[in-house]
Amino acid sequence: MKNLNIAIVGLGNIGSYLYRYLEKNKKIISEKNNCVPNVLYVSAKNKKRKRAFSINKKKWLKNYLDATKRNDIDLVVELIGGSEGAAKKLVFNALKNKKHVVTANKALIAKYGDQLAKIAEKNKVNLEFEASVCGGVPIIRSIKEGLIANKIKKIYGIFNGTSNYILSSMDKEDKNFFDVLNNAKKLGYAEANPSADLNGDDVSAKLKILSSLCFNSFLNNNIHVEGIANIDKDDIDNANKLGYKIKLLGYAEVINNKIYQRVHPTLIKKSSYVASIDGVLNAVIIDGSPVGQSVIQGEGAGPAATTSALVSDISSILRGNIKFPFSISSKDRKKLKFKNISERFFSAYLRFEVADKYGVLSNITNVFSKNRVSIKRLIQNPKKNKDKSTIVIVTHSSKDKSYNKIVKEIDKKNYIIKKSKLIRIDDN
Amino acid sequence: MKNLNIAIVGLGNIGSYLYRYLEKNKKIISEKNNCVPNVLYVSAKNKKRKRAFSINKKKWLKNYLDATKRNDIDLVVELIGGSEGAAKKLVFNALKNKKHVVTANKALIAKYGDQLAKIAEKNKVNLEFEASVCGGVPIIRSIKEGLIANKIKKIYGIFNGTSNYILSSMDKEDKNFFDVLNNAKKLGYAEANPSADLNGDDVSAKLKILSSLCFNSFLNNNIHVEGIANIDKDDIDNANKLGYKIKLLGYAEVINNKIYQRVHPTLIKKSSYVASIDGVLNAVIIDGSPVGQSVIQGEGAGPAATTSALVSDISSILRGNIKFPFSISSKDRKKLKFKNISERFFSAYLRFEVADKYGVLSNITNVFSKNRVSIKRLIQNPKKNKDKSTIVIVTHSSKDKSYNKIVKEIDKKNYIIKKSKLIRIDDN
């Protein structure tokens, strides 16, 4: 049986899990792919870190960049992370030197994926990154292979387990954002610095990768991104009363030949599939033709799920054929029009915290009317023991930019106590 | 760019859809796979049937078996159907003559898949059958590639859209079995002869294929199969009152190194994911290690969804590498122990239609106690204006064979008006 010689660079939680997995499962993975995954070398920043397993001294590379130079290495698995520095150097050099690359690095692929793909194609090696998007959910392979026949019109879903855990816990446990976040950190569901998970950047990187795969386009940075840090328990309770859940969703969709990419908290009907996905799960929904709607759901993060994805990538290289990293040759990828969402129509939930003054309601509704946004529902709740009220407005479908105008204008009024909220609604 | 010459044999709804799809999408499929899918020949029983599109006269094979003989054919797409006769002859001969085969024929693969895989492996050609299981849901490719790293413990779900449509319509529309079935026929959701969809045979064939893929075993006929023809509106209403939906589910699972395969109507919690799948959709849930639980859902049937699967198979052959049809070489596939479910533990719903006589309830509960089945819940409802009652019993977990004994014994009693019902419960 043939051999494929592998260097794993980066031995944190994921690298360590993968190393041990490949040691234990070498036989079955070899049998399935008719080729032996031979982990010949490893490299890690902290060679002396305590590990629960031992690695033969001969396996350690002197310098991580040796992985890109040694003739006896066929495949480099990059598990360093980050879009710049060591990870970038390693992956660029490995591909330039005709090594296959498997990576879990969404930031790197979202930023440099187009350049990297061109080098891989030129040098006839594979660049695989299933593990960079939604951990164990085989979404990239499904788009590139299982659903290859389809013209995809829309892909959306829950792409970040940390933020979904926080939103669903706030909903279920009647706790506020910071209590839930602290709990998530204790449980290992949120990192010490969870900002990329909470501000939408993590979802944004994943969505850029997915939309370029779905639409056969180059990566595009025209993407609207909002995180969940502004969502409070009151919004979740209001949403519930209105028949919705709040989820951090990523969307990439084609409408009249224009592509919109967006990441934002969304009110979505309680009865919908996406609303039912709680905790750290990821869920992806694809609308394609001829297949119709497909759903793929699973564990989105963690060493075990990520290893599942890494091994699927390694296996595809073991089986031996060369594929286009973005499912189609760089020369055939298109420069499509990516539009800002300001012109797209949404219905929306807006929340205003106001002083209980004469004429406030009339003033607010007047601003809506001036901006030609029609109100579907309005709820005014006085705060207990205070001269303050909350006004919640649900609108009919209007241009996104109208909402921003309204919020901007109303936030200048002297009756506004707190920055107003705008959360888009998905009524599908 | 390379060419792959294809013969499509069988031009019913699916074959026609595929033919037209490949005509329209030749360019993009070629670009994605770096090889042109060239439909050189077609064959159909009824050459003169009216079709909405024209086929060049030169493309028609004189005899369908020419597809297995002509040197200019690389790949035969079999869309005749049925496990015997023409389909069997075509696929066996094609593989023997070193042609790749793509088929949507679950009956053929479930019966002869092991033999066919051996021939394909010996002759180094591909045998692909994604379209034979769950239409557009890329479940086979996900097991063989996306989730290749995983040791799968359980696969289950909704594998038949027709029966799911009937059960969910009975539930929602307050109609009985035959009204819903007639409506399903009108809507094209059920065939003129829907017996394989209703008696569980369709699910059984799919499950055999999936379990051999999941467990790296040969196909095995030890499978318990029950259909839905006995489910009536009262069962569905009773289930609702107890907090369940009734679904026709297929399960393949490893418990203590033994494999159980079973297809039967199941009471499953309303809050579960599977209970929420209505209409003609298919949904597959896989429990694997390291990935955890994955869910894949989509359109299970129809020419469009099936074409999506066929094209994914054709594409994998266009890309050029040879794979094991059952994800592992025939010499490495295992002869695992497949056990009858009689020894497996379930909780169950039992329904007895009885004459309202003195001592009936005591007699029934006595039979349960004698067979050491403990009752969790018992509901007795008198029928209106009649001396009859319905007794519904929900049990704690017991061996499956105990239930069969109980039903057999009670059905002999003179107070029994109608054959008693046993429906297993899935409390996960």
C-alpha cells in the first residue's frame, strides 16, 4: 500500500487530538483510502509542554518551516491559527514547494484563500479546509461534492456555537448576557477572549468561505457584520412574546443576480428549524436547484469534531486525486457583484427606551412615517416605578437603510435614554 | 480537457431529468471536475414514448446491453429499476466489462451490492449508488467521505417520504389512512402501487445499504420490518395525548458489539428533531465518534433530487479516482453479528379494543405481569354508545419478545374485538 507522509504543525488541543487519532486509527483510515497516513513529523511552539502522550524525538522538526522544505513530506497540516505570521508563512511556502496542505484556519483562508488556491492549482497539490468552517459538519465537502449538481441560491444558518450557546441560555435560563458568558467560559464553550465569537467576525470568515464555494466566486469582503453583545434579556423576552427566537445568523444569498453577505442577530419564527437549534450546535441550510432545501447539522467546534473534519480532508488527499480548492478553477471563478444590504428589504424589530413624556409616541411614529416605514405592531410598556417606557416596534418590509436613518434620527432626541436597537426579522 | 463517455439506460422521469440536466449543465460540471460528461448513448424500453425534448437518433443504442459492450462507453447509468431482470443484467455485465456504474437502484444494491462491489474492485471501476438512498440527501458520500473519520454507533431517521407524508397528514388534517393515501396519490407523493413505501420494504433496502456502509460490514438480511398500514387515526391521537408523534423510522445500531436493524412505526417525543420532520422530507441522524451527532435532511425523492445525487456520483467518477463501493475493500469488510430485535429492550405503546366485560382489565394487566412487563401508564376509554372500550398501555422498558407474547396471548381472548396493536417507543 502507498504511503503519504504528513507533518502536523501546531500541537494544541486540536493538533494533539489529531495526532493521537491518526496513531490509533491508522489501519482503518489506510484501508478506507488505500493509502497509509504516515505522521512523520510534528512541530509546536512549545515543544516541552506537558502532553498526555509521548512523541518520538525523531519526529520533532527543528524548525516548523522545515515542513515546507523536506523532501520526505507530502502533506502539511497547519494548526497554528491566525491569518498572519507563522501560519501564513507555513501555508504559502508549503504550497509553493508542492506540498499538499490541510488547515483548520478560517481567518487565513477567508483572507488569503484566493491567492493560496492559485498556487495550489499551479503546483497541482491540494489545499483543503473543511475544518475551518463548522468543525465536524461536513459542509464544504457537501457543497463541493455531494451537492455539486446544484445552483445554490442561498446558504444560511448558525455558524458559531459560542454565541448560539449564549443566546439560547439567556432564553432558557432567564440570565443576562454577562452571567451566561461567564458560565460559558467555565464550561469551555467560550474562550478567555471570546470577542471574535461574539462580534460576528468568526461567522463572517466562515460565511465568506462558504459563499465563494456556493456561488463559484472569489472571496469578497463586502459583508455586513453585527455581533450579539448588544442583545439583552429584554430583547429575548420581547422576541418570545412576538413569536420569535433571536439567533446570530449568517446569510449569503443571490437576489436578482446580486449577492448579499450578512451576519447579524435575527428574529426568526419559533416554529422554524433554525430556532430549534440550541446550545453549541451548528446548522447550515442550503437552497439549491435541482435539490431543493438541504440541512446539515452537527458539532461545530472542539478537538473531536475538528479532527473529524481534518481526517476527511486528509483522506481525500490519501485517495489521490487533485481537486480545485474552491470547487472550480481560479480562472473560472467569477467576479460577482456583492451588494451592501442597505438596499435590501427586511422587516425589523426596533426598541426604544424613552422618558415618559408627552408626545414621544407621536414623534417616534412620525419619524417612521417620514421614512416611509410602515408599522405592523407597536407595544409600549411602562417601566416599573420609573417615568420611563420601552417602545417596541415591528415593521412591515422596508429598505434596510431606512431603519438606520430612523434610529439615527430618533437617537438624537432628548427623550431617548439609551441607544436604540434594530434587529432584523427573518419571516421565512 | 478529458472526456468521460456515458450511456444512460432507462429514460423515465428520472432518466429524462438527468439527460436534460447534463445537456444544460455540461460546462459547469466539466469545469468543476476537470472532465467532460459526454452522454454518448441512451436506451429506453419505450423509444417512441412522447418526450418533451428530442434526442439525436444516433444516440439510441440498438439493445440496452450494448451499453456494456461498446468500447466507446466508460460509464453506464442504470435507471431501469428492480433487483432482477434487465437492471441486474445490465449492471453485472457493465462491471464485468470494466465500465463504471452509477445507479439509483436500491433494490438491486441491497440484494446484490456485495457481489457487485467485488466485481467493481477486481476490475478497478467505480460502482456508485448515492441516488439509491434518500434521493438528494448526500448521505452515502457523507458517510464515505465527510464523516470518514468516525466510528458510527447508530444511524436512524426518516427514509421514506411517502409514508412520512401520510403519517404527518393524518396527524395534521384529521383524516384517516385511506383518505390521506388517495390524496398523496393525486399529489404524486405516492405511486399507483405504493406497497413498498407503506410496508417498510423501501426503508429496509435503504437501511441495509446504510448500515453496511456505517459498520464496514457486508449487507445483512437480518432486519425487522413493519409498515404503517395498521396505524390509524386513533393511534395518532393517543400518541399526541401521550406527548409523542408516530413516525416510520429505520434504525441500525451497535449495542454491545451486536448490530440491530429495524424498521417500524415508532412513538417519538414531540420535542425531538425527528418528530418535527413533516411531509415528504427525509432526515438521517448519525451518532459517531469523534464527531458526535450529525443530522442531514433534504428532499428524499423525485427526479430533481435524484438527479442531484446521480450527478454527484457521476462527478466523483469524472474526477477520476477509484473508490471502494462500500467505503472499504471487500476483503476488509467484516461479517458482524446481526441480531434479531426480540432480545432488545424497548418501552412500548399497546392498544387493545375490548368488549366492556367484567374482569377484562384485570385479565389484561395480569398477562402483562405474568410476562414481567411493567406498566407505566394505562388509559381506558369507553367507546361512545357501545359496550366497547379502548385500553391503551404504555410500558417501562422490556424485552421485545415479551410484547409479542402478550399480544399473542391477549388476542386469543374472547373479549378482544380487533387485533391488538404494538408500537415501539423511542424515548431518546
